[in-house]
Amino acid sequence: MTPEAEWMAVARILVEKWIQADLDRPNPMAERIIEAMRYSVLAGGKRLRPLLVLAAGDYLRVPLESLRLPALALEYIHTYSLIHDDLPAMDNDDLRRGKPTNHKVFGEALAILAGDGLLNEAFLKLSELGVDSEFSSGNVLRALRGLARASGAEGLIAGQTLDLASEHQELSLAGLQTVHGRKTGALFQAACQMPAWLTGNMDAADRLHRFGWHFGLAFQIVDDILNVVGDAAIMGKSTGTDSNLSKATYPRLVGVEASWMMARGHVQSAEEALGPDLDNAQRLLSLLRQAVNRVA
Amino acid sequence: MTPEAEWMAVARILVEKWIQADLDRPNPMAERIIEAMRYSVLAGGKRLRPLLVLAAGDYLRVPLESLRLPALALEYIHTYSLIHDDLPAMDNDDLRRGKPTNHKVFGEALAILAGDGLLNEAFLKLSELGVDSEFSSGNVLRALRGLARASGAEGLIAGQTLDLASEHQELSLAGLQTVHGRKTGALFQAACQMPAWLTGNMDAADRLHRFGWHFGLAFQIVDDILNVVGDAAIMGKSTGTDSNLSKATYPRLVGVEASWMMARGHVQSAEEALGPDLDNAQRLLSLLRQAVNRVA
């Protein structure tokens, strides 16, 4: 195993452990809501956003263990957005990661509330970083602002709004990039910047902002490609769904081959964003390569 | 005009001004989402939660002007919860404050996102209090934790979950109080405690926690009563809806007369929670009286 592969294995185990432990708590008032929240959080997934938090932490020499709460916050916001995205009024998906979607199991009302619960929980997690933390309260607040902007009406939610609107109109390549930049990029950027915000390293925050942008776009283009050429059994969700909705995707706009070239271009731009000195960046870069070379 | 009535008039104007100005911003990426968020925020309402923030601030000698961001945060969380509550999968309401509900105007998908947007915005607002603020970052984080707990899966969302479940079963009086304590009480408590958290006055936070609890329950009982005996035209929403769903309410469980007595009991307990020295509490108490003596 390379040191990067070893680090990744350790980081993955740590993230899973945190996720398993965190929502394992009684809620005597309303057991069902925690159950619904846990269902989607534990339904698997690549844990890419928490891993990005940890890899960016490694880049800035921030210990893994001190990033538990921000890592959870990122995964919860991602999961909330998936639960709401899957609702009948939105994408109307029955399967997610090979399992019935939240509303298929718990009903629409509870699925809406489970998403709401996870969004709240994300901000609670991050604000708990203010207690006995090695990070200053001012920097924790900076991270909270950054996360709230990334997930809010100018970030992730703008992306979802544009995505809805685009189902009924032809999108240009630039338009598609705007959607993906918000819907995927914003949260990737926040994940990458998290350790920089928490340590008040604004120079690094700037570099990681650009890195996260290109990482998000590369990831999303590969997602689009796998939706066309991927294997439904490996993907754990229906493939070909995008073209059914005649939704704009990279392969549909420029073809599979040109999409790959664009993804590789973003990988290169992401590397360049970290500057000439890449000694500390090996974990970030191996996460990037994995995300682009995946088959599902 | 009494000094209390004068203060209330000023506070109301201030809150409306803040609310009008805050979301009046371009969102070139996705105009529609801000429009949907604004629609419900500007649809009127009593602005009781922001007014509670200001009245509790007055109680602790915190200047009105310094409470703009927390006041907005409370109103946004309240509005998000109404938008999601009104959805077809939840209470399926067509009217709110005499106007079509959010999903009736913007469609279900955008209504879900508008609620999500406002919840994000609430946490963004409060975290912005960390910039050039008279409150310490540690205390702002304390307020964020308090708000996230009040609106999360153990607070407001627990109340909504219990409320959903109660449509299909008989609730006892104690059960009903548990629902209301979460669904209404938690956010009232957070509104009252906000200035105490922000100034790190934990003794006052404790008193205001109990005050907010009884205020919330008194308010909710009166709401139940008005739903039975109120005037639909004044209320701006359909009355009699609760009994249609054969939902548990105070009047249904104990009758209108006993419900009034219970509301008055909570008013008294709220007063007592503030302790013997009520010199600074006049604005809080007049808000309490108004909330109980309202006709809509």
C-alpha cells in the first residue's frame, strides 16, 4: 500500500466510525425522526465531503481527530440535500445507493423533516466546535459563515433551483457549469476550505477554494459520464435517468470523449490551484484522482 | 400611549424595516429562489419571535439595534417551518395569513427549497453576528448552539414529527403539551434566551427559558381556542381545520372554558419565572398579555 492509500483507508474508517456513533442517541420525544435521519446517513456513499475535510486538514497539518464535527457537518448537509432532491416533487427517485429513498421508507412528510433535521444538525455540529476546541471561536464562526453561504440560496440551493428550471429548457455548456458549480462545487469548496477557515489561514482558503471548484466540476462531469456509460448494478441507482428527463448533461452537450477531456482539464486546474509546492498535497491529489477514475 | 405600547410600536416598525431590507438583494444565479423566500417572509404575521428577542433584550438592557441579526434568524426559522408545514405531504394548507401558501404560488419543489433556503439563511444571519459585533465570538457560538438545538430534531422538528403522528391517534393532555412544547415552545424559548446567550448571562438565560416555555404554551392554547371560536376573516386562515382532522387540541380535550384557565395559568407561571423584580420586564409582560388577549 502507498502511504496515500494507507492514509485513505484510515480516514475512511474514522469517518464511518464518527458517522455510526453520532446519531446513535435516544430521542424519547420522537424516535422516528432520528431513525429517518440515520437511515439516509447510514445508507452508504463515498463520504467524499468528509474525506475532503480530512485531506485538506492533512494539507494544512491539522490533526484528523480535531475535524470530526466539521466532517460530520458536511456529510449531513450532503445527505439532507439528497433526501430533499429525491422527493416526488423534485427528482422523484425511488432508489439511492441501491436502497429505497427516504420517502419510500418513511413517507414524504417524515422525509422532508429528516432533511430539515440533518440541516439543523449540521449547524449544531459545527457550532459545538466552539466548546473546548483548539480552534478560536472567531475562526469557528468564520467556518459557519462559509458553510452557510455554500449551502444557502447563493450556493447549493441556487444550484438545485437552476437544476429544476433546466429540466424545461436547453442549457448551454456555460449554463451547465453554473448549475454544477453551485449544486456540487459549492459544498466541495466548503469541505476543502473548512480546515483553512478553522485555522484562519486565508491564503490557503483561497487556494483550496479554487481546488474545490475544479474538483467539484471534474467530479460532476464524471458523474454525468457514468450516468450514460456506467453499470446500474455498480452505481446502485438507475442509469440513463438523465437522458430520460432530457436533462442537459456534459455527454449530451459535447459527447463522452470531449467530456472526459474537460474532466481531465479540471483535474489539472485543481492541481495547479494548489501552487508549485505539492509536498503536503498528496492526500488531496489522490482523493482527486480516485474521484475521477472511479467506475461508480 | 403607555410607554410599553410606544416601545412596541417602535419595535414593530424596526422589525418590519429589517425584514423588508434583508432579502432585497439580487441573486443573479437564481432569482426565483429569493423571490419564493421573500414571498413567505413578507406575507405578514405577528413577528412575535423577533419581538420576543427585542423585548428580552430590553429586559437585559441590550440595545434593540444590536439584535437585528438574531431577530431575523428567528423569523426565518419560523417562516421556513410554516412553508414546510403547509406542504401537501404535511398539513396541505392552501392559505396562510390570507394569502396562497408558498407551494400554491411557486410549486412544491421551489417551496421545499425556499424553506431550506430560509433555514440556511437563519444560521448565516446569526453567524454574521461574529463580524464587528459587540458580542464575543464565544457567546455568538453559544447562541448558535441554542438556536440549532431549539429548531432541530430534539426541538421544533420533534414537535412536527409528534404532530404528524398524533393525527392518527388520541393524545392525552400531557402528550399535547409535549407536542406544543416542542413545536411552539422551543423556538419561543430560543427567542427569549437569545440576548442572554449573547451577553453570556446564564442566570437570565435560565429565567427566560422558563418564561419562554410558559409563553409558548399560553400562546398555543389561545391558538387552539381561536381555531374553534375565532373569525376566519380576521385569522386569515381557515378556522375549524383542527377538528376536521380530528386532531387533538386543548378545547377538544378539556373544553374552551378550561382551556382559557390553563392559558391564564401559563401566563402567571411565565410572570413568576422572571422572579420578584419585574421592573425591567414590562415589555416582555406586555407582549405576553397581547399574545393571550389577541383575537386572531
